[in-house]
Amino acid sequence: MKELNLAIEKLGTPSIKSPLKNTFFEKNGAAIITLKDIEEINKYQKSNKEFPKLEKAGPREKIYFDPAWSNAAILTAGGLCPGLNDVVKGITLTLKKRYNVPIVYGIPYGFRGLIPEYGHQPIILDADTVDDIHEDGGTILGSSRGWQDEKIMVDTLVRRNINMLFCIGGDGTLRCAHDVAKEVKKRGLSIAIIGIPKTIDNDISFIDKTFGFETAVYATNEVITAAHNEAKGALNGVGLVHLMGRDSGFISAYATLANSHVNYCLVPEESFSLKDGLRPLLPMLKSRLENRQHAVIVVAEGAGQDLFKGSEVEKDKSGNVLHQDIGLYLKKKIAEYAKEEDFEINLKYFDPSYSIRSLPSHGTDAVFCLMLAQNAVHAAMAGKTDMVVGHWNDSFTHVPIPAATSQRKKIDVEGPLWRSVSSVTWPGY
């Protein structure tokens, strides 16, 4: 990963004593190095370079904003993800109950809610409105995709006297939040812009874990088991499971390791071929069916896109490339190959993507949501801005948005995760 500026933007010098009681305050300047490999550490030591480091998250003894004169706002943008309501609730209660901030707005439908011409009215969030929202999937605030004019959005923040904006979303949301932060800085305003990383694909740089991912992996177990049962229930049965993972295959990889029924795991990071070339899937599938009479295939949505060369490239409202449907494509190609080779096949297709991403968060994922929310509020109150709350080396951190969105985090096909997947699936198993 290339070296980037990891310093956190600040609105000013914190000078107000925090109202928090019986709290461990994180020291200013506390940080952790981003390096995990001893070889990388040795290289930095020999070059006398300063280790790249991330500022540690947590409450500060001195804060920048006077809570009694503060107004905050929360929005959710992009696709749905387990845990959105948990984060909204966590931010609201930390602001209201720990810092006594008088007004917390919920902005409807993402950044659209900050554009007056759409006519969306903010809702007031308090302990009553968020009381049981964690029990439901989706987001109480609604969501949307697409660019909005940062100048108009900042005008709205100024009119509403909002000095803290919490943006819950993935890389597209964070880039928009960065544009808002730049406009705020250009005008010399004191408005903190804080991101909370929401991506079910777990693909944001300098962040080793995002909320919703654990719940998504857990939810794949039922569908993979169903695919396996269907495959074993018929001669030459194939269960084909299409999972989310636009550019990174972490869900598919972890789902494969969590459920030993998977025989083939296809991800964007490693190419494969159908019949000829590198890693030919169809002949290997036929060989397995001849020997075992059943198979389960897990494919991430962004896998095998090189098989669609020449297809028209389209993008969604957030600027993300809309991938060709590899799941339905494989379903068709497997059936065609079976006909060509004159062997019987019984294929069942499963796509649980939307049912997974709309679930409420599960177990320790919900705990993680709360801790992200709390640390987001602590950062805003301390006057941090243009940053996202992250997690690295078992610590919550502050990551500048430009660093977090610099590139997508991907599976290292030579690393331990993919070695584990390869050891229990084709072609290594």
C-alpha cells in the first residue's frame, strides 16, 4: 500500500473540559503503526523513515465543541447493510445522553436530504425515536446513491446551525463527505464531518473490519447449506450461490471457510476460465461430478468479469461500475457445457444478496456498531473532521477520508486467507 498522509484534520484547538464522567480519556498523540509485517518494520527502521501511524480513537479530556450549543445530524447513504440502525442509535444516544447535545437531526435519504429542492424534512432523533430500531434491518433514515452539490449541502448545514455531520456509508459516501469537508474548510466554518465505514464487502483501505460483514458471513451459512442439500438430493447436483462482493471477495472467502460444503470459491481477485486457459472451471466441475456426484459453487458478484470482454460498461449513481451478472452467466454456461459433453446435471441457483444486506446486525457485529458510533461522536466533539472511524490491529482509529478511499482493499491471493480457501476448495482440495 502506497504511503499516504495519515494526519487528521482539526477544526481548532480543543479548550472545553469534557462533560464525560468516570471515563478513560485517550491521550492526544496516541497512535498505532499501520505495519503488521516484520519485514516492513525492518525496512522502515533501516531507512530511518517515520513509521506510518493512525491516530487512536476515543474520548478526549478537552473537546472543541460546547455541547450545549451544538446541533448534530446523521445520514445513511449507499446500499443497505446490517447494523445501520445500530450505528444511528449509538450516535444518537452518545450525543444525547453522554454529551447532552440538545438537537440531533436524522437526514432522510442520504445526501439528498440536504438538498432543499427534494423537499425532505429532517426528523428529530432522541432516546424514544431510536429505542428499538436496532431490532430491524435497513435504516430508519432511508438511503440513496448519487452525487449532490456540496455547496448546497453546506448551505443547508449552516441554515440549520448543524456543526457535526455523521455520514454512514461506503467509499462513495465517504468521497461525498470529503467534498463537503473541503467546502466547509474553504468557507472557514467550524463543522465536523465524520464518516462511519459501512460496506458489507469489507473493502475500505486502512480499516481491517467494517460493520455488517460478520452478520453477512453468518447469514450465508443457511443458504450454502441449502445449496448443498439440493446438490446432494439429485444426481450430478450443483448448488450455485451468488454472493455480494463487487470488487473484493471477502464475503465469499469467509463464507467458504465457515461452511465446509463449498467446493469452488470464485472471487474478483483471482481470474478463471470456463473451458480453456487458466483454472478451467467447467472441466474440473465435470470431473468432480463424475467422482462425487454433487458440488457447491460460491461466486462473488465481481468475479469473472474478464469473461464479458466487449460488453457495455455502465455505472450506478455513485459512480460504481455495474458488473455483468456472473451468477446467471455461470448458470447458463454450466447447462450449455453439460449438453455439449452429454452428461446429466441438476443445477439449483441461489442469490440471497438483498435478503442478507437487509438483516439486522448479529451478535458481536452489533457490539462493533455501537463502539464505532461512540468513537465517531468522541472524534466530532474533539473537533476532528474529514475523517472516518476505523479499526486496525485491535484498536479503533481515526483515518483521513482520502486515505480510506485511496484504493479498495482486496484479498491477497498469496496471503493466508486465500491459502486457507484454496486448501479446502478447487483446485487445491
